[in-house]
Amino acid sequence: MTGNSVIGEKGGFAEHAQNSFTLPSRYYTDEDIHQQELCKIFQRSWLYVGHISDLPEVGSYITDEVAGQPILVLRAQDDKIQVFFNVCQHRGHLILSGRGQTGNRIVCPYHAWCYGLDGALSTARLTRGVADFDRANFGLKPIQHTIIAGMIFINFNPNATPEDGDLPEFEKTILSHLPEMPNFVAGHRFDFDIKANWKVIVDNFSEGYHIPIAHPTLATLYDEKGGASQIGKRYGFYQKTAKAGFKGFETKGGEPYLTWFLWPNLCLLSLPGSPHLIVLRIGPNGPNQTLEHADIYSPTGADVPNLTAAKSLFAEMFNREDIALVESVQRGLSSLGYDQGRYVADAKGSWFSESGLHAFHKQILEDLASEN
Ligand code: FES
Ligand SMILES: [Fe+2]
């Protein structure tokens, strides 16, 4: 079957959550759909790649593989952030690896072509006799980026605008709740290899319906009543308030418990008790496999008691509970005994509802159906 014929079949999925069946299970297991998602969703959306504090000085760099593309983010001589494909323009070797400090030039490890931090090719050994060779045509290929609250987002589509990704909306709420976010520093980084499709992980993050059942400790942290939610096309935000007397770390009660989702794969969480942001990047790695990067940013990156406790609760309890859930769901989605369930959604799109999940799936289907 071709990708397109599979993509066209939506079963009982409908416009409104209350009438709709969930996304057919093949969307979580099919290799063709996975490839289409990389082209039509990831390679056209704003993707988070790091925070400006991850690149503290001229020559600092990060490499990564994002949506199947090798990328290089660095701080150039003018102190500006630059983003390139991490690919040498001689024969295609990747030019840097990991993260670190490259000094004031980038040297390819294969034949030592040498680039400036602005991406221009500065020297290419033994090329004097190469006919019509102009170094100016062999600079690193740039990727457009934008910086929102200190967070660096890239887009492989050079024509995409921040408005296409609801970034201005996101910037407003993140800065209103965490005004110091542009100065935050990463104190902890975790990587989780998860045996589930990337959407199962975003799905799980998009609804609080499972929290009282699957996260009994987390469920005691906030007040079930009240709170606020905002669901946009490519953006979701939920706010709850902390209850006093949580056993995991000190809370006075009334402090905000915040979560954001930014299309397609960024999930953010700020627990009460200390200023911080847990940034989860859900990186697809095949239809049944995902690499989740979790970076925890806070005012100095240093441990303070409440932050240390929040970090351990996240990494050792809440996220571990979620990984067990999503890996189990992936096995069920791959079974002959399941195709589509129903959304449990209220009209207000409240925290305990699966309205955000439906909005996410609607956008998946819309983007996959687009022509190019
Ligand atoms: S591939 Fe980089 S110098 Fe040859
Ligand atoms: Fe969860």
C-alpha cells in the first residue's frame, strides 16, 4: 500500500472531539506515514534545538539530528546564533559532533576543508588547480531560526513565519509566567529511548485524564478544581495551582503548575516550588521508536532543594510512569485487536479532558493531507 492510500483512511475520526473516534492505529505503526510526517510535519515546523545559554561564548556549538537532518547550531563571532546543516560541502562528511567549543573555525575531519563561524568556506586544500572552483559557492547551507524567550527554534522551510507555528502566542504566555526564561541555564539533561511512536508520547502529555490513575503522587500536587487552559492550532497551555503540603517538595499552595505543548513535538512542564522549566523534545526515530531529550532549565542551573526534588520526581517517578504507559499503548496499537477508540472530551477543553489530544490529531491529519 502506498503512503497516500493509508493516509486517506480516517475511519470514524471526526471534526469535533465529542463525535469522534481516535486516530486509526496505523498512524502509529506505518513506515510510509512516518516518512510523510518527517517531510510534511517536521521539515516544515518550528523545532526547538536548544537555549541560548547552551552556547555561552563565541565558538560554542551543538550538533543534533532533527527530523532525520544533521544540524549544527553555533555562536558566531558577532555573538549571533547561526544554524547550518552539519554537512561539509566537499563530499558530505559531518563536520562536527556532540557539543562543545570549536574555536574560531570549523575544520572537516575528512580532508580538512575549513569554514568560518559564519559558514563561509575559508580554505580548501589543494584546490588551486580545480577548474572554475569558487569557494564562495561552497559555504555551509544555512537553516532559518528564531529565538523566543531564549529558546532557539529552527525551520527547514525557509518561507515559514513564526506566526505559522503560533510562536508569538507561546512567547506571551511563557514570558508572563517565567519572565527570566531568556537567562535560564540547563542544570540537568536526560535522554530516554522509548519504544513508542512519537505521537503516543505527545498524546500522553496532552491530557490530564490519566493523571489521577497513573500518577497517584503527582495527582496530590495540585488542586483538581479550577485552572485555565488554552488550545490553539499548534499550541496548548494548561495551568493548575499547587496544594499546600505536597510530600515531594515544599509548596506553599497556590503556586502555578504549568504545562505547554508546542507543535509538533515540544512539551514543557514547570512544577510548583521553584522556578524552572522541564523541556521535553520528542524526537521520532522510526515509527515505533522515539528519543526523548529532557533538559531542565532554572535561574542558575545549580541545585536548590526544591529543584533537586522536582528533578528526581520527574526523572525517577512521573516520566518513568509515563514511559511504561506509552510503551504499553504502542504494543496495543500494533495489535490486531485494536484500531480506534473514543475521545473523552468536554466542550471546555479542560485539563482532565482529551480535547487537546483531538486538536493535535486533527492537525496531524490536516498537515499530512497537504499537497507539499
Ligand atoms: S568531506 Fe569535508 S573535507 Fe572532504
Ligand atoms: Fe503522564
